[in-house]
Amino acid sequence: MSDSNPSETSEQHGWWQRPVTASRRWYYDLRGLILQQPPEFAARGAAIGMFAAFTPTIGIQIPIIIGFWMAIRRYWNFSLAISIACTFITNFATAFPIYYVFLVTGRIMQGAWDDLNGYDAFADRLSRMLPEDAGTWELIWVSLNNIMSTYGIAMVLGSLPWAISIGALTYFVVLRYGRMRRQRVRASRDAPKIN
């Protein structure tokens, strides 16, 4: 058994090691899911997950994806697991900067150039909207309700170009990656073995 102090270990490796390790694990798990599925099926799942990730629905993205999957799976199926995994790109830690980008994009699309506040003012106002003594679901509901009532149309409008373009790009990247991996596997299987 080791005699090292946990605080010494975290100081040696830095504060960043835990999030980096978690991100790496998420990446390899997602990559494994993509490689196990047919390329088109995986690409549709990744595209839908990334589309949902880049909408102002952090906290309810997974129920939205599950409902969408249940509604259309008989006609147009996609990988539910990959979709859900892709929504983790955005989370409560990244919400303020992403929502700010959506808001600025939406206000520019509406032609409201004079109504562009700085990020600090936006983050301060957003943090004041969050209830202090709330459970997780209450926090999600109240936060989404406050954000949508304050910034709603501009934020939703501003998220659409990002969600559509990132979703489409993800579809083509994952589709190409899946097809290339399948071709490599076939080529290695079909290659003559030298003994």
C-alpha cells in the first residue's frame, strides 16, 4: 500500500488531470460506439446528438433526444447511445459561453447591433437568474424558464445556424471515419497472410 498523501499526488499532476482523463475516456467510449455501428446509423446518431447539444436546452437534451428517437425510429433510425454521448459536449460548465454565442448570433441575425452587451454583463445577469437553494430538476427548470423568458427568441434563433452546421459537419465526419475504418478492417482481413 502506498504512503503518498492524496493532496501531494494532485499537486504533482495538476488540477487538470481529472477533467483531461474524463474527456479522454469519453472520447474513446464514443469512438468505440461509433466503430461498432454501421457508418450511416452512427453518423445519424452523432449528428442528432450534436444538433441537440448546440441548442439552448442544456439539462433536458437527453429527454428531448429520447422522445425524438421514440417518435421517428420506425421511419428513420439512429444510434440513441451515440446521440446521448454527443450531448455531453455541452454541459453546465460550458453553458454560459455557449449561450452567449447563441445570443450574440441571434441578435446579429435580428439586426440588433446596438443591443450587444459584453460577456461579463451576460454571465452576471445569467448567474443572478439561477436559484440558490434548488434541487437539480428545479434548477434546470427555473434556469431554462428564466433564460427563455429573458433571451428566448434571440438565443433560439442564434443557436440554429450553429446546431445545423455542427450537426451536418459531424454527420459527414463520422460517416467518412466509419467508412474508412470499415475499409481498413476489410483490407486487413483480405490481405494475404505471410507465414
